Amino acid sequence: MAKCLKVGDRVKVIAGDLKGQVASIVKVDKKAGKAMLKDLNIRERHVRATQYNPKGGKKTIHVGIDFSNLKEEDK
């Protein structure tokens, strides 16, 4: 399991639907133990209309991948 991951590291997904793909880390959530990878696992969320966003609509977000499913890429 990769424990010391930080933004910019290149990692390889070792489990799940994205197994075998390589990407760099965009954001890390240490409390939840997840990393968001560039151009991988992106979803659309529907946003409710609010005072700040009167139209509402769709927003694309990164969904985190657990640290246990990532491995630092060999250099």
C-alpha cells in the first residue's frame, strides 16, 4: 500500500475497474485515505439551484481512489 503519496506523484492503479492505468495525483484526502487522479474516475454531480448558483445544473468532480488500490510507479 502506498502511504506517502503527495500531489504530483505518478501512481498505478492495482485494483478495481481502472486496474493497470497510470496517472498523476491531483488532490489527496488523507483523512479519508483517498487520492484523486488526473483524468481518471471523473463523475458528474447534479447541483441544486441556490442563491449563488441560480441555474443549478451539472458539475464534474473527481472521485477518490483508496490508497490501498494505488502503487507508486517505478522510475
